[in-house]
Amino acid sequence: MGNRLSKIVTRSGDDGSTGLGDGSRIAKDDARVQALGDVDELNSQLGLLLCEVLPPAMRADLAVIQHDLFDLGGELSIPGYRLMNITQVAKLDAFLEKYNADLPPLREFILPGGSRAAALAHVCRTVCRRAERSIVHLDRAESISEHTRHYVNRLSDLLFVLARVLNRQAGGKDVLWNRERDELA
């Protein structure tokens, strides 16, 4: 793996650049740094979701995902390095199947909300979608592993499903979009 942090305050970024895992330096507004930042924000949001009361299996699965996101960030921090693999994507597919199995079919769009934990899962989902857009943008300039792209795409789907599960766990239901609503006063 690349360089490890031994000192946090280096002042080397004062010029608007940052160091990558391979020791090279790039501008802090580079597409690679944007993707890294979005993945880091997603992992932080997952940490916030993990502060909620969650089913033990979901808590364990989210911890696995946080570690995967560190792998993903490691891959992004070293151009050309490949760390994500098909097994990690397959794991998300298995999580999706497990959590989606008992959910009723969707008949309408869902508004983000319901329980606090579900709302936080929706925030994680939207941050994940942003990270995915950043990764796709970076991939247009520099080749990114297909497993990385697949992982963030599946993860946003999983976070949507987890929000639905969390609303049921809290004794509620999905907050459905009402297209026939009267104007709110």
C-alpha cells in the first residue's frame, strides 16, 4: 500500500496540492481528490448511521462496507492501483437480496424520511450517488476499476433498501410521494 500518515500537520498542502498514496502530488480540486473526498464523506455518514440503534446483522454489514470503502479510497488514492474486486460487489448483491426479501413491492416513489435511522440511510444513499458521479467523472479521464464503479452503484441501491428496512424496524412504513396531494398550506 502507499504512504501512511505519520504526521497530520505537514503544511505541504498550503499551496493547494495534496499527496496521493504513491507519493505524487496533485491539485486539491482534481477529479481524483473530489472522488476521494466524496467516498470519505460517505464513510463518515455511514459512521453517523452506525450511531443509531440498528439490527445487529445490519450493523455488522455496515461495518464491512466501511472497510470496503477504505479499500475503495485506497484504490482511488493510487493511480492505476486495483484493490476492489468482484467478491466485494457480490457481497453487496447478497446483502441486497437478504434485506429486500421481506419488503413489499414498491408502487410509488418514496420520500426520504420516516425514522431518524431511515432518514440517515437516505442521506448516505445520496452521498453515495454523488461519490458514484465523481468516480464516473474521474473514469472519463483515467481508467477506474469496473469493480469500483459497480460497488458504489450497488451500495446506493442497498442504502435505499436499508432505509425501507429501518422504517419497518421502527414500526413505520415508507413515506410515499403523493402526486395527487393538495397544495400544502
